[in-house]
Amino acid sequence: MSGHGGTTSDTATNGPAHEVVVELKDAPSKTVPNTTGLPPAFPRAGSKKILENEKVRVWNYAGR
């Protein structure tokens, strides 16, 4: 997997954009159940699901 260079900006904050790139593998998930009693990370207030299919869910979240 290789990255790319260049400059992008976040139109919501007029600042630099931050991205997380994830490489997906064709293997079963090893998700661990949440037994902490804490709420799940997503969905959280201010997040928006922008893509979902059988392999991935993508959320857009702008932190404070």
C-alpha cells in the first residue's frame, strides 16, 4: 500500500484535513465484545455515517 502527497483542507474548519487510511483484509473480524460498561465509540454525537457495506463502516467525525 502506498500513500500520496499533496495538500488538502477541511472545509468545516478552514484548516488542514486529517485522514486515516485503512487497508482491508479479506478475513473474518476478530471483534472483542464491549464488556466495559462504557458506550461504544461510534456512533457518537456529531458523527455521521457516510458509507457502509458488508466489509466496512465509515464515519465522519469532527472533534471539538
